[in-house]
Amino acid sequence: MMKQKRKELKKLPDSVRVDCINVNLLPFKNGVDDLFRRLSEAMEDSLSESIEKDNEVVFQFIRKGLDKLSVNP
């Protein structure tokens, strides 16, 4: 979805003429693109942290299982 929105943003014209005034949209486009980039990085960081936490839970489960299996009855 983010890639699609970025493509839509690139399709916007660089300037729009309103009556006799030209409005430059480049600062707006750059700002929105920067926000998309920051959001993407935040989502990647969040996903990475979540994966690391889940990984640690799995390793703890495996360690406990191996400890129980290594004990003689």
C-alpha cells in the first residue's frame, strides 16, 4: 500500500496554476515522501523488534525442553 501511495504521489504535478498564481507542490510532495519514508522505517524497526522478541521466546522454550529431556528419570 505504501508503494502504491508513493507512486500516486509521484504522479502529482510539480505545480498547479490557480487563476493567475502558480502554486509549487514540490515542498508538499517532498514532505509527504519524507513522512512515507519515516513511517516505513518505523514499521521495519517495529517488526524487527517483534521478531527478536518472538525469537527469544522460542529459544527459551527450546532450552527448557532440552533441560527437561536431559534429566534422567
